[in-house]
Amino acid sequence: MDLDARAAEVEQMWIGIVRFGMVAVICAVLAAGCASSVYAQSSSGQPTAQAVEPVIIDGYRSARFGTSEAEVKRAIKADLGGDDPARVVNEIERTTALVMPHQALLPDSPPATVSYILGATSAKLVQVNIVWGDNGGADIRQIVLTANALVQYFIQKGSYAKDSLVVNQKLPDGTILAFRGADAQGRMVLLQLVPIADASDAKKPEGKDKLVDVNKGMLKLSYIENPAKPDIFRIEKGRF
């Protein structure tokens, strides 16, 4: 099976898994345009309007946007335990990441790496990235099932800002934008699934005779304080 055919198969598998067991949720939330109310059944058996709380995206677990490095470290210890995080500086963006690898965050899912990003100017928490399969990818079925569980979780969490909600959209580079949503403050949660192609015989030259299979993938979940204007180093316009 060539790459395009296998990629199409993976995409269809993903679409099927996402839709299975989620029809009622999608009808109630997505088809309604993420409206401010859904319908529940009252004691009399008649449908009654029930408010859906707006989503608030203010960080990950007890690590809140705008907190200092010391506060983030305390939150990491409370939420994840274990050893102290590794401190990694991005020399280009001038941000600092507190990195916790090999975290078992969900049952039957690959271990994940959690990175807490401190802004270049503020030195406060501006983003949290959680990546499954960051070391060469993980089993594609595990990745897809993990993505499906997260999509369902985020859809059921509440209502998102108008026009911010995207579910299961294939991007030109083959990445699947599994979920995107923003709160009223513009803070965003972003879930991306990246299929990873493996060549069956690395010694063969590229071409039709080289079998390529998509059997691995990577899943990246990001909580972003300000996606429109990230706190990273930039050379000022007109400086050079």
C-alpha cells in the first residue's frame, strides 16, 4: 500500500473513531454552533433549556498562565510529582521550558512529555505543550484513540468563543487538526495529530517501489495564553 492510500486509510479510521459514540455530543454542541444552551429532559419528560458554561482556558491543571517559574515548579510537583523538571532555554525564541518527560497521563496511551513554557519577556507561564510520541512516534492506533478521548473531553467541557471551534480538519501538510477552541479571552487549546511515515526498506531509493507505511504518529496538545501575540523574542520591525 502506498503512502497516499495508507494516509487515507488512517484518516478514515480517525474520522470513524471520532464519530463513533459522539454523535449526540456533536449534534448538541457543534451543530448548534456551540450555542449557549443545550436541551435536557425535565422530570415531566419535556425538554428544558440548560445553560452551557463558557470554557475558561487558564493553564494546565494547577499551573496557571502568568505565574512565575517558582510557582510553576510547585504546580508541577503537585500535579506530576517525581523529579524536578529539566530547564531548557530556546536560544532563538529566548523562552525557557520546564520539561517533564515520560509522563503516564492517560490509561492505554503512550507516555507523554509535558513542557511548561515561560515567556521571553515576562518570564511567566505562557504555554504548556503535551506531546505523545515525541521520540520517533508511537503506535498510530494508540495515538488516534488518545486523540479521540481528548476531543470528546474538550467538546463536552463547555462552549467556546464564536468561530474558534474546529474539529477533525485535515491540513495541507497531512497533519490533522483534531481540535481547536478558544475562550472569551482568546486563550486557546490546540490538539494536532501528525501521522509519521515509516519506510519498509531504508536502503531502497525513493520512488514507487519503496513501500511506505503510516503506522506511527505524534499527538501534540497545547494550551496557549496568547496565540495571536506569543511572548517570544522578535526583532522589531524596521530595526534593520
